[in-house]
Amino acid sequence: MNTVQAIPLFSQAFQDVSSYIAGIRAPYTLQDIQGFNAAYKRAYPSLSREEKRRIEAFVDTMIEHLAQKELASKIFGVV
């Protein structure tokens, strides 16, 4: 019998960040940002270029829906 091995589309690191993102809701607070930063910093070295691009798209959404606009500078990777 032939068996097919599924190849994961995304790394475990990406899935970890995605799980965190799925658990938070706008408006995003400092606590949400701190949790995101911790997850993203841990995952960042292992992420592919495409995975980073997808997470950065979420960061754009997060910035648009912050509880306070001045919190944007607290997000990992945002200057």
C-alpha cells in the first residue's frame, strides 16, 4: 500500500506565531504587542522570507487597529 507524506506548508515557528495571532483581537493593546513580540522574536531566525512577509502583513493590520496609535513603535521590527 502506498502512503503519502504530507509536507507542511509552513514551519513550526510560523505556526507558533500564527497561533498567537489567532488568539488576540483588535483593538490591540500593549499586552497583545508584548506577546506578539515574544513569539515573533523567538520565531524570526527560523522563518522563511514568505513567512516573514505574511507576518509583516499582520503587523500592518495590527498597526491599523491599535488601542492607542503611539503603541506602533513598540511592535518588534517597527521603527
